[in-house]
Amino acid sequence: MVKVTIDGVEIEVEEGTTILNAARQVGGDIVPPAMCYYSKLEGSGGKCRTCLVEVAAGSEKDPRPMPKLVASCSTQVQHGMIVKNASSERVKTGRAGVTEFLLANHPLDCPICDQAGECHLQDLGFEHGKEATRYREERRTFDPIDIGDKIKLHMNRCILCYRCVYTANQITDQRVHGVMHRGSHAEISTYIEKAIDNDFSGNVIDVCPVGALTDKTFRFKSRVWFLKPMDAHRDCPTCSGKAVVWMFGNEIYRVTARKDKYGEIETIDGKTAWICNTCRFETKEVDKWNVEGPRLINRHSVISQNHYTLQNPLNNNTKNIQ
Amino acid sequence: MGRKLLLEHIDVPGIETFEVYRQKGGYRSVEKALKSMSPDEVVEEVKKSGLRGRGGAGFPTGMKWSFLAKPEGVPRYLLCNADESEPGTFKDRYLMQYLPHLLIEGMIVSSFALGTNLSYIYIRGEYLFVLEILEKAIAEAYANGFLGKNILGTGYDLDLRVSPGGGAYICGEETALIESLEGKRGNPRIKPPFPAVKGLWGCPTVVNNVESLATVVPIINMGADEYVKIGTEQSRGTKLISACGNLERPGVYEIDLGLSVEEFIYGDDWCRGIKNGKQLKALVPGGSSVPILPTHLITKTANGDTRFMSYESLSDGGFASGSMLGSGGFIAFDEDQCIVRNTWNFTRFYAHESCGQCSPCREGTAWMEKVLWRIENGEGTMEDIALLEDINKKIEGNTICPLGDAAAWPVASAIRHFREEFEWHIKHPQEAMSRNYGLLKGATV
Ligand SMILES: Cc1cc2nc3c(=O)[nH]c(=O)nc-3n(C[C@H](O)[C@H](O)[C@H](O)COP(=O)(O)O)c2cc1C
Ligand code: SF4
Ligand code: FES
């Protein structure tokens, strides 16, 4: 075990733990936002730079501070390390910068985006962004494309976190999904729009932190905050069959995997509970599911926390606006 | 002309062939190292020589070699970085094109020192003609028993291969180079682990620049004790400089480190001054990513000391008033050149070459490019200058690999030293569109 201090909170974690995962063991405000890291996907992380933190002391043996901010999702803790996240001005500036970069070319089309209300970029923008943009240039745009008949890709909204690429690589049999081009021309693509034809391809929707990959069977049907998420299961020959059904009245509007407060698919019985396309796209009848009961809503979203009222210009309470 | 350790025989007809190269004393260092030295002794010699990496960062080569992990039963690799894509840098191409055997010789000795049995030269896609030259030279080395099994009867085996990239600057970053060599998209890896522990195919790997590896040859031949007599305390030996821009005589030169910048620019043996009798306005001494220097900081440091061509002297004054030796891509700008346009041009390069993995570099470089383009074309505002400085700060240090820094430094330094030129473009949109700032105002001294 090694001892590490994050924003003044001291904890002991196993050797080899990353700063981010150490912070998650404590929870709360000291946890840096993570847009690309996904603990269930090998090799993920390090890309978006939202999780940057300041290391004020490297370790007990070598207590020098690290000169640059480091990505907490891919930096392991050392015994005696002192980390500053929320308490560091440098982190605040750096993270505000990253947020601005991620939003620079973003279409800001939340009003018509299915992800609104459960979007990590929305949350990030609210916590670390500014009300106005300094980006005067023309935004980079792409046409939306179909990835098979069930998944829609809106590349305009993509933050190039690579999670879907790792998902396609690691849980589907044949990868035909990846990144083409480079720099600000980089885009997610299937090989010349070839459909990902695989039982598990729908999971790319669940790992996407933004509304770049959406479920065509649910598109424009409802806002997520009008729906009631219920834990449900069924006997499925392909996957664990443990999912969340999103209901309005007695109707199932969509099916997703069970996700924790960091947006990651839960581990059930020791395995990541990915769900198959049959459960996700083709099983919308209530009688095909055993509905267990309402799911605890993870109120990470700025919408479900009613944060937006704070931004009402008539309301003087602006403490949440940075 | 100064002393030549690397380019000594460059003018000998046929020096690219094994026969002539050998007649001129080529491959002596292989004989010396393999027959009379242990691998550790070679490493020690390179350490003692003070050789610093010639690829840009200037990291001590011997020290890098001694960090290589050596677990039992796991192969190790030496990779030669011949991706040379930094604007202004073309010394590696010159060396490989005319002296292919010098690189091969250096790689044999270095591979022996590191205990690798398979080494690669990763060469940029645009250098395909050089690839052919290298392959021919490698075939000759095999035929003469300097590569392959049981080299010179010493029991040491080494295979050497050349692998071309697809033409991407980012593949010069060592972990992107490794990814590319493995046949993947050339994205830099998240470090740690460092290549010395986990590199090519997950095995311990050393990546060195072409010139660094070639320099091992004279070091072994003359011995480190002799080698350290050349240059300055922190910059030993000789260095290839690719001089370009508005110089009377541009080209690749081998200098003793510690030569004065003034001598190098104006000396008869070197660049012979600025073309057409013009004034020198600015200098980028080490490839496009290092800070640009204005007239008064080129031949003298901020303290008024003479500026020398060495790691320490070029960086004297830090980023406020210094620059870096970098890769030796020496770009001179005369009084007619427009710094705004040049800064835009450099930034366009970095935006185009960013791999796009991490957000600060992907979005930041493309954003800076657009803002600079507006300023250059008379559509800028005064806030844009502050905006550029701010974007800069948010890229620098926050990216996966140093490409972000390389993109940020030229912009930061151009604004630091040539702010009035940026302001002029903003205040005179019409003229900025139709005329060149440099032509209009001359040198800003
Ligand atoms: C974006 C980027 C591009 C680079 N391109 C090159 C290159 O073309 N050639 C090179 O030798 N080193 C290049 N480098 C530096 C290498 O990563 C590495 O430091 C170098 O090859 C080490 O060799 P040396 O120690 O012999 O200098 C580049 C680095 C970065 C970040
Ligand atoms: S489509 Fe979504 S999951 Fe895939 S890289 Fe873009 S933001 Fe990430
Ligand atoms: S979560 Fe760490 S860099 Fe994206």
C-alpha cells in the first residue's frame, strides 16, 4: 500500500493505482473529470487532458514537484505523493483551457442532441467553461453518417476520446472502426462507412461521453430526463441480459447498459456488463423484461441537479459559475 | 574550413560505395569495438565523450544507453530516427545520401554496445530515394561480412533493416515512430513506460538520431579523450548545421561546437553573410520549433556576451532572450521577410502535423493557425494577440508529446520579439493585404 494526499485528503491505495482511481476511492470534489479514460477499456486515457492535476510533491523519496501538470488517469501514485486538483489554480486554468479547446469546434446543439442531460461535455462546460466563446472562426463540420442501421455518428460532436475505438477493438470480433486522418481533420470512421456488424457494436453508444454516437431506435423520441430508468433483466443467450430500461409510462423508450456515476458500464459478477444489440435495439416490449425496480439516478448531470437555474440572469446567486 | 569528423570524405568520388568508403578507413570503428572492446566499454566511451543527442532535445547519448533495461531472454532494439521533418532541418538527409556507410558503421557499433541483434532505420516517406541508397549500402555491408551472422568472426550477429514511414512529422517523436514501425497509426504513446523499458513490440528500445549514431564512429576511432577536446564543456564535438533562408551560401556545414554565430553567418568559410547585401532581421537557430531571435539577440546575448553555436550559449537567457540549438536547422531571415507570415506558416505546419490525439494540440494548433491567418490578411484585432498568447500557454506543457510545445514556442517568441509587427498588421489591414511588412519597414532593430 502507498500513501497519497489529494487536495489535503490522505488515503492509502494499492501500488500501481493511478491518481484518478485513488481520487475515485475517496469520491466527491477531489475527483478530476475524465472524458477519455474508461477503466473497462485497456489502453484508454491520456488523450483529452481534462484530468490534468498538479503534483506538488513526487514522492517521499523525491519530494520535488513535477514541472508540468500530469494526466491523473495515466499517472501512478507514489508513496508520499501530494496531488492538487480542485485546490490548484494552475489546474483550474489548464482545465478551463482544455474545456475551451473541446468546445471550440463543438456545434453546441444540445437542444437537439439526444445526449443532453447525460452528457459529460455539458457537465464539463458548466463546471469549467465560460459563458462566451472566443472562437470566431468557422467551425469544422462533418455530415452525420450511419454506422449500420442502428447507430448514428455525429462527428461534429465527437471529442476524439477513442473510447469507441477501443470498444470496437476489444469487445467486437472484427474491428472496422477507427480514426482516420490527423490533427483537427481526424475523424471517427468505419472503413468507408462499413456497418459495424456485430452483436456488441451498440456498446459504443454507451461509452461515448458526448452525443456523437446515438441510438437510432431512440433518436428524437424523448429527452432523457422525462424517462424513468429501471433496472431490468432477461434471459439472453448472448449477453448478461442485465440492463437499464428507460420508461415513459408503461412503454420502454430505450435500453442501455447499467452505468455508474463516472459513466462507466458496471461490473456485475466480476464481468463488465456489456449488453448485446438484441437487448439494446430489439427488445422494447415490457413483457420481455423482468423489471426489478427504479434505478438510483446518478445526479452528475447539470440538468438533473437543476444547476441551470443558477445561471438565470435574474437570480443573483452565481456562486456556481466560474 | 573547420575540422571534419563526419564529412571528412564527403567529396571523394564513389564514397557511397563500400569499396571506396573502406579504402578511406571506413569500418575501422567496427573492428576496434567488436575485437578489442566490451559492449560496456563502448557505452562508457560514448558517455565520456559527452555526446548529446543530435535529434533536437540534446539528451546525453551515453546516459540514454545506460538506461536501457536488460532483462534476460528479451530482445532489445536500436532504432535510428531518420524521420527528419522539422522545417529547416536537412542534415540527416545529406549524411545518408552521401555517406550511407557512415550511418551503417555507427549503427553496428551502437547495436553492439546495446546488445541488440536487430536494428532499424526508420526513414521518412519523402526520402524514398535515400532508402534505396541505404538498402544498397546495407547489402554491401552484408556481402562484406559487416552485417549478418558472426560479424568479423567475433560471434556477434546483427541484422539491419530500413523501414519507410508514410510522411508524417509526428512519427519523428520516438514513441509514434515505434507505433508506426509496428504497423499502426503513428500516435505517440502515453509515457511512462518509456521506450528504454517498453518500446518496440514491448521490448526495451533505444531511439537515436542519424547524426548521433554516425558520431559514434569518430568517437570510437579517436577515443573519447581526444573527442572531448573539441567544442565546449557542455557541447562536445562537432555538429552538422543545415543553414537555409536568405544566406549567401546556404548548405550543410560541420562546425566545431562553440563557433561564434557571427562567424558562422558572415565568415568566408561558412555562410558568407546575407544574400544580396541585405540586413539580417531574425534567426531561427535550431529548426522551426525553437524560439526565433530578433537582430540584437543573434550575435550577442542579452548580457552583451558573444553568442556561440553551442547548446548553452544559444539557450542563454532562457525563453526571454535565448533560443535553442535544437536539431541544427539554421534559418536566417533578411529585412524583407514578414515575421507574421512566417509564424503563420510554421503554425500551419504544426496544425497539419498534429496527430490529433490530445485536445490542446489538436484544437489549439488549428485555432492558432486560423487566428494568424486572419492577422496576416488584415482581419485581425488587438485582442487576437492576447488570445494567441493565451492559447499558447494552454497548449504548452499540457500535451501528450512535445509537438504541442514545438508549436507553441515559435508563436510565443514571435510575439515576444516582434509584437509591433503584429500590431502593424492589425492597424493597417489594407497594407497588410497588399504589401509585405518587411519590405515596408525594413529591419526592426
Ligand atoms: C514531434 C516530434 C518530432 C520529432 N522529429 C524528430 C526527427 O525527425 N528526427 C529526430 O532525430 N528526432 C526527432 N524528434 C526527437 C525524438 O523524439 C528523439 O528525442 C530523438 O530521436 C532522440 O535521438 P537523439 O537522442 O539521438 O537526439 C522529434 C520529437 C518530436 C516531439
Ligand atoms: S464518437 Fe464518442 S466515443 Fe468515439 S471518439 Fe468520438 S466522443 Fe469518443
Ligand atoms: S481522462 Fe485523463 S486524459 Fe482524458
